[in-house]
Amino acid sequence: MLKVFEPANVFYINFLVDITILCDCWGFTMPSLVPDIGIMYSKDIVAIEKASLDAIKAENLIMSAVPKGHELGGKGHLFERLHHKDPFIQISELEKQGLGTQQYEIEEIR
């Protein structure tokens, strides 16, 4: 689908708000796992995904948002600790396919 747009006209936007243990596509509300972080945008899909994951930190976990009976692992990214899968695998594969780079710089705008 992106092939129909000029690369200079494509931006990626991630809203890092109301981050829950499940995808928001489930259609029901759950408590946020971490405090709201903000909004990121980039012309590089790989960089924005990496930056977004890096911004979601395990030390900011709101424990009351973890459902009862859900086992929290002791190592890795917060999503890896919750779902027992490395969330960076897809980003590495995107980079290998030449779709962008994991290198990024964050410029904060207020």
C-alpha cells in the first residue's frame, strides 16, 4: 500500500498512551501498564518502532495493571516479561529487509 505514496510524503505516528497488556483492538478497556509517554513520529518505520519500545520501561510498570494469574518474567523488555516473547525480533527483521534502521535520535517537542 505504501508504494503508491512518494517516500517523502510518508510519516509514521505512534501514540504511546493508554498502553495495556493486550492490543487495543480487543474492544474493551484495561488499566494502563505504564504512565502515558506521549506521541512519536518519524519517516523511518523501524526507528519509530524501536524508539517506542525503548520508551516503554519495565521499571515504570504499574503492577495493578497486570491481570491476576499472569506470570511476570524476570528479564528482558516489559513486553517480553509479560508475554514471554522478544518484541525486538520484528524490528530486527524489518531492518534486515532494508525497511529502515534501528538507529534513532529523539527530539523532544513541548
